Amino acid sequence: MKMANSFDFAEQMTQGAREVESALQTCIPKLFPGAPEKLLDAMQYSLMAGGKRIRPVMLLESCRLTGADTQRALPFACAVEMIHTYSLIHDDLPAMDNDDLRRGKPTSHKMFGEAMAILAGDALLNGAFEAMSRACLAAPELVPAMVCVARASGACGMIGGQVLDMAAQQDVEQTDRLKTGALLRCAVEAGLLCGGADEATKAKMLAFAEDYGVLFQITDDLLDVLSTPEILGKSVGKDQRDEKATFVAKYGLNGAKRLADDYAQRCREHLGGVSRAVFFSALLTNTIERKK
């Protein structure tokens, strides 16, 4: 998508994803020397399955927004992607969402069995914290970024949201802010912390990230109704079959679309006073128009 100021969002996302994937390929052997080959295969299968890398790229771009060197943020970007991948592996398990397809490929437990899928997810989670710990040993001022990621991925964030989701919690906004939104928000916060952002910038960007997380999930719920497995790369219509609490279930198709418009406008307002926010403005437009 070419912006009026010649900013190419698609190219920036591609470059960011390549940077993250290159770093992941480099750090995996360092983090897991001597690990069983079958375990490494299962980890790599899901980690390098070609996801969009939205979270780690958002983290790098949040750091870039401050004018700091994004190399400081790269270990945290890799960690967030490892945590996100572990969460997908576990979410797809029969005891959770019971999905057979992820990113257009058979899910981890379909390829390697349930036990190995669980262990691959566990190993990725531990590897994420080792990667961040190593970065913090070299630069102790980065510890708050690691704490931010830990909080967002734990019981008061992503895991807590999964519990609410499994319980068919009717407060869909609260479930989303934890299950999906927490990791998106922490990607922005950790990047800002790595870059040493000022308080005014942090306040505006975190408000954006909070509302963007909800918008992202609304569009995801809409795509579950409107898209196809071939386009989306995963099962569709499953939320309705499983009678899960979603924005579409709560507000209806048109209501969910209107709510998405409301959150998009809120996101625009948050970004209005932030300089160097061109990436996030483009990300917002891309999310509104997303097809997969």
C-alpha cells in the first residue's frame, strides 16, 4: 500500500519480518544447543511457518519511533514472536480451540502429536525469556521491557484471556484486551521502553495500542464469518459452531462493523499528536482493509 508521502507499508512490513526471521534463525541455535532434533523440528515448524510478524515488527517500529537503534529491541521482538507462536501451538490443541489448520498448514499437534506440540510451546516460551534475559544482562536498563512482556503474556494478560475465552466469558471486550490485546499492547510498550520514549509519547502510543488490540480482534471475528480457509489460512466459521463469545456474536455483523469503525477512529485520534507515527497510521489502514 503506497502512502501519499511515499511510505510503502507493505515493503516496511516485509523488511521488518525478514529482519525478525533472520534474527530468529540466528538465535535458535544459540538458545537451544543440543536440544533433541524432534523438538527443534516441532519448534521450527511453527515458528518459521510464515506468519505476518505483526507483533515483533510493531515492537521494532515503536523503538524506531523514538529515534533509537532498533538492534536494542531485536531480542525482545524475537521473544514476543516466540511467545506468540507458543500461544498458537497451545491454542490449537484439542483441549483448547481444537484446530487442524494454522497459517495454511496442519497445526503442530497434527504434525508432531499432542505431547510434542505442548513441549515445543513450552520450549519456545522458555527460550523467549532466555533471549530477553541475555539482552538485559548486557543492558540492565532494558529490564522493564522484559517485565512488560512477562506481564502481558501471563495470568493477567494473554493466558488469563484464554481462560476467559474457554469459559465463554460474555464480556468479549475484556476477554480480547487480555487474550489478543495484551501482547499487541506490550509489543508497543516494550519497543518504547527499549527506545527510551518520553512520557507523552508513551501515553499516546499505549492508548493507541489498547484500542488497536480491540480493533484487531473485531476484524478477526469478522473474517471468521466472511472469509474462507484458503484466504485466511485457518478454519473459518468455527467460533459460531462452538458458540464462542465474539464481537459478531454479541453485536451482529453490521454492529461489529460499526464498532470497528469506532475503534479505528479512536486509534486515529491517539496517533494524531505523535510524530514519526507513519508506520502505525499505515498499519491501522491495513488492518481496517485486511482480508486475511
